[in-house]
Amino acid sequence: KGNMLTLTYDNQYLHHFYYYSSRIGTNRDDYMVPNQFSHNLSLSYTIKGGKYNISVECRNFTNEKLYDNFSLQKAGRAFYGKLRIAFGGR
């Protein structure tokens, strides 16, 4: 009682686009950010009605090639952890 386990999955799709508007309509893919599809997974455990929270997250767990708005490759798979303690009365 007072504890809760939450599993969250989300994904993000980005359709390819040109990052210079002057390249729109050309057949060249030199200035194009490619299609991207990433998957993220997080697990959160809340203890004593929210006084303590433990969270872990894996972003891009399929290790897809992802790019920013200027077609520079982002880092691959990443892991995050968080511990939260609430002080004071509720």
C-alpha cells in the first residue's frame, strides 16, 4: 500500500526534411536529415505515497542512428537514473 511501479514506453518518428529551404525541390540529398524512429523505456518506483522515487530510463534502446536539425549524429543509446526524496510533511 502506498507504493507504485510505473513502466513507460514511448517512441518518436521524424520524417526526413531539408535543413536549407533552398534545397527543397532538388533531387540531391546532400542537405537532408533522414527519417528517424527512436524508442524510449522508463521504469519508476514510488515508495511511501511519493516520499521516495527511484527512476531509470533508457533512451534510444534500439540504438538507431539519430540526427539533430543539422544532420549531425546524436549519441546512441543512453541510460539515466534518478533518486528523489521529498522532505517535509504532506
